[in-house]
Amino acid sequence: MILNPFSVVAAFAAALRIVLGILVVVVGARALWRPARQGEERYHLLLSLGMTLVGLGVVSWPLLYLVLDSYVPANGGPPYPGVMCVQGVTRIGTGSVGPASFLPDLVLLLEVSKPLLVFVAGACLVFHLADRRLRTGALGRRALAALTLFGALVVVDSAAEGAYLLIPKQEKLLAAGCCAAHAAAEAPAAPPLAPAGGSAPLTAAFLCVGAAVVLALTAAIRRGGAWLAVAFPLALLSLPLGLVFLGDVAAPTFLRLPYHRCVFCLAKLRPETLVGIALYVLGAFGVGWAVSARLVARGGGTGEGIASPLLRMARFGYLGSLLMAGVMLVSA
């Protein structure tokens, strides 16, 4: 384990989240197996634990990247020669044997689980608000189930983060014997990296899908839920498309480095892009939370009352991020 202030704080927070996550799972499971009235009594305890866990889970997302950034050696020197940014840190352990070989997979798991936790945390809050608005307790068990699932996800995420922090970042590569040397000699040379940043079709696709989501959200706000069925798949498509746009267009264009496709360097060297990224994620999550509100309170007016503000929030997020991207592309 690399000891520095960020890794120590992250390790302590991961251990705390594991304890709270197990408590949430145990209390939630026991409440779900009890009669409705007794489950309602445990719901308030579970809600208090869950809200604490939500806060810790949301904070763990940026904390992960602060930890990874703290592992970047000065000037690409030892102990990891050639590692110049967070993207290089995420590749430590590639091709290694022993425990270090798990490091890239653990980072990939964390990069997926962190935003997933934030989304599920928001969905839990949506379920709770829908239950409070209904005032009959009919949705209480659904909210209980959502919080219990969230606790289980937190335990998995925290265990993976703890494992990543504890595994020594010491690569052990296979010895270069005769076969390894022959394979290396026969291996074809890697093709030269092509300059990035000039992909007009990708930029057009990103802007068009974002604009389509905004139009579908506007129609859903004014005319009802049928248009939400159009906005939801477009919002799902926008997430991987936005990630590819960040790496292949935004990073090389905004940094004015045509061969550099690192999203982490983009966020570090042009911190204003973090606002656009946050707005884009808020838009996509807002659509998902609105769908959750409609589904959890299907057939009742309470779902519509919660979904409408979420749809407006999502539209604001998409509009803000698209405007920022357009302005920065024009001024680059």
C-alpha cells in the first residue's frame, strides 16, 4: 500500500462504508421479511444509515481520482517510469504476475461502480420522496428494497477499493527467456498513433444526440410520459458517446495536443470542463431518476409530481453541457 494522506483517508472511508453497508443490508433484509408495520418501524433507522452511506458514497467518487493522481510520480520517474498522469496509473499492473495483475481490473470496476452508486443513491432518494408524498406507506417496502440493494453495492465497491489500496503497486513481469525474446523480436511494430481531435462525424453525433435528448425532454415535460420513452434510450446512448467524445475530440482539441487522448489530463489542465462533464452526467442521471419515479409510483400522481422537476433538471444539464462544448469547440 502506498501511504499518503489521500490513500489513508480513502482506506478509512472504505472501511467505514463497509461497516455501514453491512448494517444497511442486515437491517433492510430483516425489515423486508417482517410484517409491513414492523418494517415501517425499522425504515427510519435504515433511512438514517442510508443517507449517511449516500453521502460517503458520493464523496468516494472524486476521492478515488485524488488517490490515483497522488500516485503519479514526479516527471514520470520512479517508482513507475513513464507514468505521467492518472491514465498511466490505471494501467499499472498490466502484463504483471501476482497480486499486481488485478490492479487494472479493480480500477475498471471502480470506474463503473462509483457512478452506479451515485445513480442508485439518487434513485433511493426518489423512492423515499415518492413514499412520503403518497403518505400511505404503500411504497415503503420498495424504498426498503432499494436502500438494501444500495447497501450491498456499497459493500462490493468498498471491498474492491480497499483491495486496490492494499495491493502493492509493484509490477513483476515474466522473465524474458528464449521464447519471450523470440516473441518480442517477431512482434510487429505498433502503428504510429494518429492525431486526434479532427473527428467531425463524432462531434456531430455527440451534438445531435444531445440536442435530440433535449427535444425529447421538452416534449415529455409538456405532453407527458410517452416522450420519456424516447428520451431514456437516447440518454443511455449519450453516456458512452459523451465518453468517447471527451477522449477523442475534447481532450486533444481543448488541450491543443493532437496526439493526447487523456480525459484525466483534460480535467486537470482545463478544470472548467469538469462543470460541463458534471452537467452532462446530471442530465443523464436525471432522465434515469425520472424513469424510476414513474415506475415506482406507476398509476399514481405522486410519480408525475417528482418526475417533472427531474426532467427539467435533466434538460438543464444537457443544455448547459452542450452550450459549454459548443463554445469551447469554437474558441479552441
